[in-house]
Amino acid sequence: MKLAKFVDELPIPAILKPRWKDAASSYYEVKMTECKHSFHRDLKESTVWGFEGGYPGPTLEVESDEKVYIKWINDLPAQHLLPVDYSVHGAHKDVPEVRTVVHVHGACVEWESDGYPEAWFTKGFEKVGPYFRKQVNRYDNCQRACTLWYHDHALGITRLNMYAGLAGFYLIRDQRERSLNLPSGKYEVPLMIQDKTFHPDGSLSYPKQPKKPVPELETSIVPEFFGDTLLVNGKVFPFLKVEPRKYRFRLLNAANSRFFRLKLDSGQRMYLIATERGFMQEPVGVNEILLSPAERAEVIIDFTNLEGKHIIMKNDAPAAFPAGESVGEDTGTVMQFQVVLPLARVDTSVIPAFLMPVPQLHEQSSSKSRYLTLDDKMDSYGREWMLLDNKSWDAPISENPKLGSTEIWYLINLTKDSHPIHIHLIDFQVLDRRDFDVDRYKKEKTIHYMGPAHPPEPHERGWKDTVRADPKQVTRMIMRFGPFTGLYVWHCHMLEHEDYEMMRPFIVIR
Ligand SMILES: [Cu+2]
């Protein structure tokens, strides 16, 4: 569907107020409901699922080390808004059709509050999954200032729950951040970038079947979902009126499967200041930023002396990435900045020369290396079936790091696609990527490198929780496990892969 560009203003989600708050802790209630949403001026109101009556959900803003208690409440209808495939794991007819569990992506949190995929619950907590432990989750926020986000994580239907609208920002602030004199207040804007497809009546469209239908199944999961229209904060091709000064943007790829490679059509640089889990050591000037699903980047864009200019944020990442279809005009356009507001006061914010020490984790500190393949298989219906280390979700736990230990994970990608791999609980540093002989690996199960190791890209040299594992490469990350023990997950963040079944439990043990 062809929709006019830059006719709707960018919405900025409101900050959610806690129910109560004292010096060290706060309590929130966040309800999921079916609600109406306007995606675009020329589309009729659509039915979506939102938090606190809105999509995206309201932004939660908390302090580093604050104890935050959240009761996530499911008040959704009993029937799903989108086509459920009952043949995928965790979504059989033996569970309620509508189930939710909220994961704060990137949270340093006890396992019982992490939103384990089988800790789902239904309306009024009437039915709960086998790993459900508590109605009120506890978040310790034992981490530095960063851009996190919350979204549904229910086993087998995450792709549908999130596509229906269940996502929002969760920001952690700290003293260091306040000392940096970054653009703040209305000059600090979160941008949740997604792709969707609409029916002519304005309702959300999600395919019931892949391009080649599965004859035995009325509804089947698709290998990946790519929408034909891009949205920011729930609006199609929005504009944002800005002053001629610096702004801080928190970029989040919240798409089901689409990668975004973002650049400004003015050719100007963006100053990258933070990755997923905190500030970089120094800002990095970049012309483009590649974000796979769930990756975040914080950038400063300087509109000084650009009065009257209209600047478009473009995307040119093929879907699937990297070898899929190139973008069209619609999937290549994200949003527009209109430098039309008068400067309210002199811009005294800065792009700091130094942000925060980011000490390198050394390979010598690692006590264990894990070699983990990303595999492309076929299920009994002839459908694509992506696995981690050749194991399905139900296979016994194989990743069992010790509390406080440091490990290096080798992601050995045997598939044609790039996969954004996310590990819960911890943050990590990317060590390198290196080409290897895939065919030889498949025969001999040993890695034969075909070239030198490439260091992470400039925009990846900070604390991360999601990393691109590119095809025909071994991607290595180093991480320290803690401060909690318990059961967590690691998975591909392309939601169609995650739901089937590119996700594995891991356990941090004492
Ligand atoms: Cu994947």
C-alpha cells in the first residue's frame, strides 16, 4: 500500500509514572490491552495490542541500582489478533492461544523476573506457564546508563505479540550520564524503528503462510517477516520538527526480522555515543549504522546551521541480510527531520571527547570457550528450521557457565543469513569475526579459517547484548557471567527464527 510520506508528526511515548516511589525503589503496574491506533493520516484506525493503552508502550525511566518492581498485567482478549501457527514449539493446542510474558531486553535481573519464554501468563494470571514464578517482577538495574526496551517473549508466539504492538523503551540513567552534558529533555528522542504491512482497511497484515504454502497446514510460520512500510514510534514515515542544534537519538531496531542500515541523505555524520549497554569510550563519527533486530545505538545529530533544511533518514539494508532483496523507495525511507523550529536558547550541550572508560576484557581471563553453530535445517513439513548448535529448545541444557566466570563464545554461522544473537542477563564485547570454510566444517567439524580476523566495526566497540553473526564467519564474543545464577535464554532476535526454534536455555551455576 502506498502511503504519503512525512505527513504525520513523530510521536514520542510518554514517561510512565510509578504507582509509588521512595528513595531506593519504585513500583509500576503496566497493563497489556487491545486498543486502537492511528498508523498514518490516510489509514483508518487499526486494532493493536499495547501497554497502558498505547503502542509503543510508555517509556520507563529508572535510575541505575534503583530497585524497580513491575507487575505486568495481561488484559488481552482470548483470541489472537494475528494468525497463530499451532505446529510450532510451545504454541500447540494444549496452551491458551493468548499468552504473554514481558522481558526487559538487556536487564541485569534475577531469572524469575527475566521473562522466561515458558513463564507466560494469561488474563488475570488465570493460567501460567511451567516456569512462571511471580506476578510482581523485581529489577535491580545493577548496570550503567543505557537504552533498554521491554517486549513480549512468550514461547512460540513472540513474533505475533510483538508485531501486534507489545514493545516499549526502558531507559536507565546514572550520574555519569548527567555529568556529560549531552542534549537532554526534549532534545533527547527515542526512535523505535520497525516494518509492517497493512491491509487496505488499515488493519495489520501478517502472512498466514509463507510464499510457498504448506499444504497440510491452514496457518504456518513464515521463515522471516519483512513489512513493506517503515515506522518510527508507531507512525509510518513520520517527520520531526527540530531546532538548529544538537539532538541525542536512541535508535532501536524493533523489527521482526528486518535489518536497518541507517544514514542521513544530507551526507552528514552521526556521532555514536553508546551501544546497547552503555556509553562508548569516545564518540565515533559514522556515516551509517547497521542495526540488526534488537540492536541499539545512541547518536548525536547536529542540526546547527541547517535552518530550513529537510533531512531524511534512509535505510539500505537488504532483506534478508546480507544477500536478500534490496530496498525499495518505501522500505528505504525511515523518517524526516525538519529543521524549522527557532532555536529556543543557545545550545550548550556537547559531544564529549571522552564518555566513559570501557576496559577491554582480555582473552586470557576466559576459562571456557564454547563452539556453537548456527544451523539451517528442514522440518517434517519441508519448512526452514533454524537451530542453535543443532539443538532444539527442548534438548537438555548445554550452556552452563559458572557464576563470575569469563567465557568466549564462537558463533559458527553455517547458514546463508546473518543472525542477531542476543544473550540474556549479561553484556559482552565483540572480539572479532573471521571467514572460515563452511563445507569443510560440515564434513570435519573443525574450523579452518580462510583469512585474518576482523575487529568489530567502530559502532560495535562498546558493551553489547546483541551481535550480528554473519554468514560464513565465526563471530567471537567475550563475557563474564553474573551477578545472578539461574535459568536464562540466548537466541536469534529475528522473531520468526526465535519462535522456531532458534532459542536455547542456559543456566548460570554456582
Ligand atoms: Cu536467525
